[in-house]
Amino acid sequence: MDFKPSRDFAIQALNEFIEKNLVEYSRLRNFDFGPDKRSNVSCLSPYVTHGVISEIEIIKKSLKKYSFVKNEKFIQEVLWRVYWKGWLELRPDVWTDFIIDLNKLKQEYKNNKNYLEAIEGKTKIECFNTWVNELKNYNYLHNHARMWFASIWIFTLGLPWQLGAEFFMRYLFDGDSASNTFGWRWVAGIQTKGKNYVALEWNIKKFTNNRFSNIKLKENPVPVIDDRNYPIVNNDFINANLSNNQDLLIFENHLSFEKSDFKDHSFKNLYFVFNENETRQIKLDEKVIDFKKSLITDQIENLKNKSLNCKMINIKDLKDMKENLFALYPSVGENLDYINSNNFKNINFLYRKIDQYSWKYCNKGFFNFKNYIPKIVQEFI
């Protein structure tokens, strides 16, 4: 399993998956055969998270190969991230409270034996330890393994979901504030209140082709209780008025400007904003930091032939930029937190068309959103 930090590699991986493996996706997607046998899933999430390739690109290519009916499950999975982002944009306090909780729990659990054994992969559960090492070595886990991992972390090891969510964010190449946070909340039973996801021995054995033994789990736990409710925040996600010859900020979630909705606009400079660990609330593994930086470098190289003035800047440099700026919207998470905490009034946001269109359907659960997927696909494909 190899994640090269380049758009060319991502496109090649996408094309190969569609040609060779998409036809079996719906049938095989839930099997975790191990890090050396990942052809049953696309492994494109690290590139989608960073905007190296877009959901629209992926869906368009898949529909050239197969009909919507044959592609429906794959398309639903691709649009999960759009849904989770929209759900969080409408309820940003979920992220704020997660960070507040996390900071308290890190102090409380810093010497906790169960916690330290879990993050070091030294528990008595073989499959869990394997996934810890796989996460640290490859910076990726199969989606089904992430669900099992989170369930074991919360219900068998008895650890707070917030610490598990931080652990994933630290190591995952596709770490995303929305998908990661809500994935852990869902497993815990607080995203859909009272409905938790429980890892079961038979399920792990079946979907890993019996790769593991010694799977002794707590299989009848009660859901985590969190009485906090998050009312929807009204936001129309309207673009700021954009004129020519303006500077544009691009954060780590939009690293394919040449495919963006604003590619034909005349910008003076493109500034790719890099967020180092010292300015992050969740400190990332050095391999993750290097992956992000290399993706930005690759994007700048790709734009050299387009006669665009572009450079990488540190997020702290924003404090010295007093002129009016525009930015491709960074979404709720680390980068937006930095902007808000420093009260940058000179930054005006520009939103992707698919987000503007889709996020209005994120006010309820995913099954409601799923009903609108054909409409979303028809609008953009």
C-alpha cells in the first residue's frame, strides 16, 4: 500500500481501480484482507480529503465505465465526506466541544495504563494491536477496521472516544475533522443517540478471512450517553464578491486548483497555506505532516506551466497580510479555527459549487441525504 503525494499518482490509482476493481466494489468493499491486499477498495481517501482529486472527478470517471445503478454504492461512499462536512458546517459546535473535551481528557489519561497500552498496540487483543501498527506504518486503515477499532477502544478497553478520534487524526493520511469526528461519535452511539456500533468476534473473523484469533470483546455494551444537543446554524454559504487581480489563499483541502470552480478567474497570487504542528491543536505524525507538505509542493509544480504566481506560506504568515484576501473555504477544523481565533476580518471565503448545493440536504441523517444523491449527481455530472 503506497500513497505517493502527487495528483498524477492519484489519477493513475483512480483509473486502475475503475478499470480493474470497481465492478466488484459493492460485493467486496467490507472485507479487510490486510494492507497488502487493498484492491477491493479504492484507497483514494487521502487524495479526496486534500482536494487532490474531487468527488465529481471520481463519479464522472466511474459513470463512464458503469451505469448509476451499478455504481450506486460506490457513489454513495464517495459522497459520505460531502455529507459529513455539511452536517458539521451546520453544527460547528460539535467540533468545538470535541476539542474542549479532548484537551481535558489528554491530561486526565496521560498516565492511564489502558490508554498507553492501546496507543502502543500492547493490549491483549491481537487484531487491535495489528491495526495500531498498521495505522502507524501505513497511515491508513480499511473503513471496516476503523469501525471495529473504535468499538473495541470505547467498549472493550473503556476509553473515551475523543482520545481515539485524536489518535486517528494523528496518524491517518485522510484525517478529516468531519468524517473522523462523526465516525467515532456514531460508533459510540451519540451521533445517532442510543444506537452504537458493536464489534463482534464473528464479524471480524468473517470480514478479515479469519486472519485473527484471540478476539475476546465486550459484545453487549450500552451506548455512550451525551445529552448535548446541537441546533442547526443558519448559513447560506454564499461566495464573497470576487474581483480580478486578488490574492487567493488555498488550504490543504483544495490542492488541485486547476480543477476548482475558480480555475478560470484571474488571481494575482495563489498562496498555499501550510499548517505546521506548532499551530495545530491535534499534533500530527511527521509522516502526515510531510505528506501534506509534499502534496502542496506537487500542486505548485503542476501550476508552474500555467503561468500562475504561486508559493507556499506558513499559516502564521497570515498575520502579516493586511490586504483584502480571498480563500477557498477551509471547512470547520484546524485551519478555520486558526482564522477565527486570530479574528482575520480580511479573509473572504469562496465555496465549492457541490458543497453549496449539497450541504442544504445535510440537516438530517445520511439516509435522508442519500435520497438526494441522484439529484446531486444529475446536477454536477
